[in-house]
Amino acid sequence: MSIATRLHEVLNSLPQGVRLVAISKFHPNEAIEEAYREGQRIFGESRAQELKAKHETLPDDIEWHFIGTLQTNKIKYIIPYVAMIHGIDSYKLLVEVNKHAQKAGRVVDCLLQMHIAQEDTKFGFSFDECRNILKDENWQALENVRIRGLMGMASNTDNEEQIKKEFCSLYEFFVELKNTHFASQPTFNELSMGMSDDYPLAIATGSTLIRVGSRIFGQRAGSEVLHPGLA
């Protein structure tokens, strides 16, 4: 089955208001170009160097999302063009993104990564950690980042009830923040959850952005070992 066919299978399953981030990490330009020809414009990468190289060689109207663990010394490479950073998992990282975005004269959209899975291999804020950071209000002085919402990954399990419970908890926390710290900010409206194996459950529990890679592009050798669970 072609990339185009698999892409349309995913797109045709999405309700209005849900967008697809096609996770293109580890895949060559040719694969991205095939999806691009079918109208896909949002792509996700997890390594700064790979993202930089693809940005320089692929169409300018691609909306690049960074979905991996972002090292502070790599931020400067992607800030000039990245559309959204999904994995802000510390206040320090948010400050660093703001610093480089200020230098680049940009405001960069970010999602706070929440730890909702029953796995230590996944990263992110606990709900209480996030509440405490937002309560402090220092983040409001960061004028070159815009917190657009939350991101989370469910446990890697076949137990659909557990996955649904984890997604529901993230959705409820998203609504809590939307009604409190972000009540006056209509741009706080994105909830990134759901990947190739569980995105229908994520959509059913309120996701606005799904991150799908292998279901569209197929598996790449080594990708699941290096960056498990991101697509």
C-alpha cells in the first residue's frame, strides 16, 4: 500500500477540528514529498539536525513540528522556522526556547508535555508540577513563547481502558487549565495526544492533534529503539 493511500485512510478518519501531524522522523525526503503531493502540510521531526536538513531541502510551506526530546544546545538550530514544539517538559526548557525565539524575532508555539503513562521511560510534568509552575506566573513574562496547550503519551499497552483513562485525565487537566490560567487566552486550544496505535481513542477523548508516523510511512529500522512511543 502506498504512502498516499495510507495517508488518506488516516485523514478520512479524522473528524472536523482534528489535525494530523505526519511523523516523518527517520524517513527520506521522497516519503515526505509523496505525502506533500497529497496535500499534507504538517510534519513532525524528533532530531534538530534532521529537521534542519529537511527544512532546507523541502517546500517552504511545510509546517514543521518538533516532537522529540529537545536538548537546550540544539534549540537555536530549529527556532528560526519551527511552527510548534510539542515536548516542553521543564520550565528551564521553556525559558531557553523563549531566549532563542527573542533573538530570532519570533513567537514560538509550544505545548507542555505531561506525564500520564504508567512508564518511567516517558517524560513530562506531573499535574501538580504544572499547576505550581503556572501558579508562579513567571512564565507570563516570557513574551516569545506562546503556550498553545498540552501534549501527552499514553502507556504502551494493549489495555484500551487504561489508555482511555490516561487520555481522559489529560483532557480533564487541559480543561482545568483552560478555565483557570488560560481563561483569557483563546489560543490555548491544542491537545496533542494519540499516535499510530491509539489515535482513535485519543480523538474520542478530546485530542486536536494526532501524531501518526508508522501507519503512514511504515517502520524505519532503529526508529522505535531510538525514540520509542513518539508516533
